[in-house]
Amino acid sequence: MSAIHVSELSKHYRVPVRESGLRASLRSLFRRKHRDVLAVDRISFDVEPGEVVGFLGPNGAGKTTTLKMLSGLLHPDGGKADVLGHTPARRSKDFLSQITLVMGNRNQLSWDLPAMDSFELNRSIYRLEPGPFREARDEFIELLDLGALVDKPVRNLSLGERMKMEIAGALLHRPKVLFLDEPTIGLDVTAQRKLREFIAEYNRRYGATVLLTSHYMADVVALCKRVIVIHHGRLLFDGGLANLSDRFAAHKTITITLAQPADSLDAYGTIVAREPLKATFEVARSETSRLASRLLNDFEVIDLTIEDPPIEEVIERVFSEPADEAEPV
């Protein structure tokens, strides 16, 4: 059985619309206008137990709304969501004890108390036995290198330190499903790497299912073999990260290193980088094999590599497509 099952899930909001100016403000007191915003538009997918899946999309695509529906904070307007055999919107105790939602721009720990006190509060909330609680707490403190920080008030911690504390506190009950919404946002490179390593280790030790949103492609590349891409509330892609380029990137790059300088390489394709003995071409996917063969036949080539464009470039192309032109896969 899937850990997460989503079928035709939809959510819309009714938001007020008002022009600027005093007259418009007064008019809106008596005759307020609204418009409907479709945040999530009939998306469907499954996540198997133990999978770490990247949930990608630009700002406003519907990612956070989806995670809130899957964690029971929002009720869907249509479709079905099932997490570990539970309907999230019912927010049963058994369901809440097996999931966690971590949002990178939200604080869950008490601001003026040391994190250790907030950990104790979480122990009471989840009714954790003292032994398993201390075991999990000490394990996470060691993995995240928090030993010197847990007795400081949370407000005195740096952003990176606070985010690591938030992660540790959210996992003390050892949830089976993790909904992580931009957990590394605003962190420096070192803190991002530490959090990624911790999430990967938690997944390995406990077989947890992870649905991760992030605008940092390094998070996705390091943790996720599969990605789900949504845009304007619609599901555009669901598949292996390695297959994303095949779907959305129309070109590849060929880089050659020559034994001796060549007079002209312009006839072989669009050159995007050039050195005396090295050149990089951008070519259509369908022409890659033919051009590589020509280069090998016409020159003494020391090295030749064929690569997909960087994942950041592919994602940028996906997000730039208008909703009515992007076809779901």
C-alpha cells in the first residue's frame, strides 16, 4: 500500500479584489468583489513507503497548499488524499503521531525557552515514554551537532542552528512520513549540507517517507531520485530526476578536447564556450549522436563528453512554460 495516495486533489481560495485608493476602500465596505484562485487543480500521485520525493514548482504553484492538505491543516475541495491509511483532514491521533510537517519559514519551538524545554513539551504532547524519547533526543543532538546549543534560548540561535533544532524537535516522535517545506531556506551552504545529511540518515535508519519542497536544487539532487513537478496547480511531471531533462530539455552539450588547434568549428554547431584546444557545443537532442560522430571522424579527439544541461536550467525552463502550453506527463 502506498504511504501517500493522492487522487484528483483540488483546492481553491476565494480572495477579495479591490482597487487602490480611498474611494475604492469605501466602496469595498459595502460591495466587496472576490475572485476564485485555483491553488491545486486535480493532481494525482502515489508515494511508496521509504521514498524520498522532490515536490517542485515555482512560488504559487500549489506546493505548500498540497502539503497542508496532506498533513490535515487544510480540507480539500475535491478529490481524495490518503496518508498511511488515514484521511488527513480528520486529524486522528493515530495519524498525527505518525507524520510531521516542517516549514522552513515557521517557528515551532518556543522562542524564549531553551530548545531542551521545547523538546520536553513535545514529549508530553506526543505522550512519549521517557526511555525512547531520550534515545531519540540524544541521537538527533549528536547527528546535528547540537550539544552546545540545546540549553540556549531559541531566540539566541542563528538561523541555521534554529532550523536544525526545529528539525530535531519535529522528529522526536519518529514519524513515518515527513512533509518538508523549504527546510533549508535561508541557510548557508554548510548548514544546508548538514540538514541534507541528517534527512538522508533519518530516511535510511527508519525507512521514513519524505515529500520535500525546495528551491535549492542541491537539496533535490542529493536526496531525491524521483520528482513531482506542479505549475499553476497542475501536475506537469512525475518521474525520475534523471528523466526530467529528457522531457523538458531540448538540447544537450558536447565538450571536446582536441590534440591540436582547429581552424574552425563553427560548422559543427552552436559553440557556447571555446578555448584553444577545447570547445563546448549546444546541440539538439536528436542531433547529438550525429554531431559526436562527425567530430570524432574529422579531428584527433583526446576527450569527448555528452551531458544534459544543468538541472537548474531544466527546472527554469519548466517554470517558464505557460500553464496552457505545458502538457502533463
